[in-house]
Amino acid sequence: MPAPSEPLEKLGFLTIGSFDGADPGAGHETTLRMIELGEELGFDSAWVRHRHLQYGISSPVAVLAAASQRTRRIELGTAVIPLGWENPLRLAEDLATVDVLSGGRLNPGVSVGPPMHFDDVKGSLYPDTADREDFSPERVSRLLRLIAGETASSFSGTQGIEVFSDRVEPHSPGLRGRVWYGAAGLGSARRAGEQGMNFLTSSVVRAGDGGGTDFSEIQRGHIDAFRAAHPAGAAARVSQGLVVVPTDSATPEQRAKYEAYAEARLPRTVAPQGPAGMLFARDLVGPSEEIAAQLYAHAGFRAVREVVFALPFSFAQQDYVQILGDIATRLAPAIGWRPAAAA
């Protein structure tokens, strides 16, 4: 986004899909309704987070399969599926199936590394193989090869009345080009580029990866490193995901809630957090004109043509309706975006 006069190409939003453990159906229904609303407002994409053993979406592929039957145009993404919890072959089948059901609208975002709290879950997740599982970037490579249609089995042909394929079925030819990698570190950004993936940046980066503790400069460095390593160079797709909450049509009560939410999260933005030294971006809360000015001053934002703004956690449905409406009708025009044709 070099200048305000140049258009933003794609506008998306991301939701965690929170739910009440005693009544999970209601929360999942809210997520589906928000995706439907996003399509009505003209958003280009809707993304869901991935949360295991929490009160957020644990199976984004299943949720997006449902969303694919309630929408017709909006692209559907995962941000992100941690591959340490997945068998790449089985995941490739699920992703291809949902891509076919959606008419080629799926954008799978993935990451690698050991599952969170691995020592606590390995007995259930990998009871016999925990010490031998490979959580390296090779897990991504396996998934990409399988999605691309490379050989998955040494057998193909007819056995009795059944016909077997040696590749993942169904095969969705365009899916490989729509796989994204969610990276918070410089090395991961480079590897994503080397593998010809798309790149999801978010509101968290690893401090010290260039730029000191300036979040926007670190993020910009990741974007530049990704594109330098990608076969498509400057044309490689990058999407930025910050927490953005416009308040143009918010009630006084909503504005107070949003400001308190951002204030409570502010301490984590002033210094690196935890052993990994993770640095968080500030939540952007306020009138759309102010948020637009903050975005144009952001080094990471100036390097992208696509955004996936993250919705805050645990707000009410009417809050999300207001926020999405203001993003689409107030903030987006201020950053050069125009809605897609109605479905």
C-alpha cells in the first residue's frame, strides 16, 4: 500500500469463533452468521482461528464446510491450522473436499512446531509416536505435495469393484496456490517464500528480527524477506492482520467497552513477552479516519495490498455486526477498498 491513492485489493476479517462450553451450538451459529454478513457487506474473505482444547473453533475445516453452503462468493480461510496436531494426508483430503464444496474458495493457513502444551496432550494425541513425530517445516512440505497431487500411495487401480487412486482425492487443482503460512519469525517468513506459499502476518512478531522492538519495522522486514525468497518476488501475496475496531457507529457503551479492551491489552505491546520474546501490535480503536491514518503510518501495512482485520475476542454478536459494518462502510473506503459485487 505505497500511497493512499492506490487501492487496497482485498479486505477480510478474522474471528476466533468463541462459544459457551455449556451451549456450543450458539457460538458456532454466530460465527456462521458473521461469515454470511461479511459476504453481504462485500468482504473478500472471512477467516477463522484454530483453538484446541479451548472454547474457540477446534475444527475450522468443518466450520468452513458449513459456511461454504451458506455463502456463494466470499473466500474462506484458516488462520492458522497448527500442523503438529494434524496428519498431513488426512488434512489434505479434508481441505480438498471443502475446496470442492466451496467452488474453489478455500484459503488454508497453516503453521508448524510442536503442539501447544505438548507434554500435557501427547499421551492423547500421539500415545505411541510422540517422541518420533516430526514437527519441522517438512510437515508443511508433505502437506503441499499431497495437495498438489503428488503420489500418496504405491497402489492404484481396481480391486474387486473398488477403484483406488494413488493421490489425494478429491483433487482440487487450484488449492496449492491458495495455501498460506502464518509466521511470526524471520526464518519462517523466508521458508514460506522458498516454498512458494502465501504469507499471513498478524498482530504478533518475534522481537529482535530486525527493527529492534519496533513492531511495524520488524513486520516489514518479514514481508521483505518473504518476497525476496519467493519465486514471484514483489508479486507474492502477503496479508496483514491487525486488531482493528472502528467506532463510527458504536454506542457510547460499545466505545467504552472497546477502549477498555484495548487498554487491558496495552502492556503486552510495550516490551517482548515470554521466553520467545514475542511482541504484540497495539489494537487500533477509534474513528475510521484516525485508524486509516495510523495504518498508512505503519511500515507493514504500506507493504501489503491485502488485509485480514482481526475481531476482538469475546464480544457480543451486536458488537461484531457494528464493527464489521464500520470496517466495510467507513474504514475500507478510507484505505482505498471498494466492496465486491453482491452474491
